[in-house]
Amino acid sequence: MIQLHRLITNNRSLILAYDHGFEHGPKDFNLKTINPEFVFDIALEAGFNAIAVHAGIAEKYYNSFYNDIPLIVKLNGHTRLGDKPLISSQVCSVERAIKLGADAIGYTIYFGSKDEHWMLEEFSKIVDKAHDYGLPVVLWSYPRGSNVDENNTDVIAYAARLALELGADIVKIKYNHDFEGLKWVVKSAGKCKVMIAGGYKTPDKEFLNTVKEVLEAGATGLFVGRNVFQNPRPFTMGKALRALIIENKPLEQVLRIMNFEK
Ligand code: FBP
């Protein structure tokens, strides 16, 4: 039985992504957010459904104090030191993730890249093993490559469908601001839950509006990094997202309570 219930509340979910130190480098952080404990504290205090990190961060920072936050260990990654990455290498096994306390496994596939066959093969084996242990699998489903239009709705729907076909339980996609298109993406993913990546830091009100929109289109929730930890009030933004996504509060009320009017 796949243990999805810790990651999803009333068919909604809010997950904090903190794999940026690996995927982009410390440039995404400031003097506070460079410290993983600060970001774990945001997840804990704002009541996120889970936090996603690489193995080294889990090993050194996910201690008993944070046990209430379900842990997603990301099994593959790439650096940003060379060309735009089209392959993500496995850097952690399912077994190691379990030893680190993982409640779920994360993995990225760049569909459409010339190396996709490596990632397809590797991911299939990982899904098989993770499911044997009852662990849900989250796929960062990112179409990418010289002949791939990452922003095209049909391409995003294809990426969502591939996640379902491969056995992922949650698929994380980038939203292209095509509201009707997202409904089709969600349909394409079937029983695989669709979560939206946060993207670059955007103004608070605009960002929360987008979140409201993706929920209306049928997304299960948000799998967000920079729009929380790069916010000058990251705890407040975390709580606002919790109110909007999990507690189903109206956007106007969330904006008012959190004083996000500007
Ligand atoms: P953000 O909410 O900050 O966009 O994080 C989502 C995420 O998928 C991270 O998990 C990951 O590190 C990053 O975006 C990858 O972005 P990109 O594919 O642009 O490097």
C-alpha cells in the first residue's frame, strides 16, 4: 500500500522544495536561508505537508525535532556549472533515502532530452523499489531539450501523462499560465496528483492569485521553493499558502489576514 496520506490533506498538498543548493547553487539563498535549519523551521511552523531535500541535507539536518514534517529525499540531481543540464544523475539510492527517514522519493526526468532513456530506465527501477517499501514517488516532470517547447500545453500534458504511465504518485510540473490547458494537464495525469512548481520569485499578490488559479484548474497543490524562502516574510507566506491551499480560505481573506495587500 502506497503511503500517500502523509503528503496529502483533503486532496490538497503544500510541499517545500529545498534542493536549490544542489540544482542552482547557493546564489538562490541569503544569510538566513543558506542554513537548512531556517528552512526546516519554515516548513514546521507553517505546516507544510513535506519538505524535499537531497541526501546530505537530510542526513545532517533532518533530526527528531523535525520528524513531524514528512521528508522527500531527491534521488537525482545536476549542477549549474556547465551547459543547461539535460540529464540528472542518481546520487542517492532508495535504501539510503529510507535510512534517512524518507516518507517519499523524488526524481527528475528531462523528457525530450537526448539522454531521456537513461532517466526512464533508472526511474522505472526506482518506482518499483520505492513502491515495494510503500513509499510514494514524486516525479519532477520537466520537458527539456533543443527541440522541446517547455511552455507548450500539449508538451506539459504529455509530461504529466508520462508520470502516470511510469507509476509516479505525484507529478510536479511548471505552470505555463494556460488555465484551460491546466485542466487538460490534470486530466492527462489521471490518478497521479498534479503539483505546481513555484518558479522565480514573483510579487506576493500575483503569486497567490496564480496559486488560487491552479487550484481552480484542479491541481492538488503547490511544490514551492523560492517564492517562500526568498520572500522577506517566508513564515507568513508559508502560512498564507497553507490557509489558501489546505484550509481552503478565500484569497481575499488570506491577503487581508496576512497583510499582503500590495
Ligand atoms: P521553485 O519553486 O523555486 O521554482 O522550485 C521548484 C524546483 O523544481 C526545485 O525543486 C528545483 O530545484 C528547481 O525548481 C529546478 O528549476 P530549474 O529546472 O529551472 O533548474
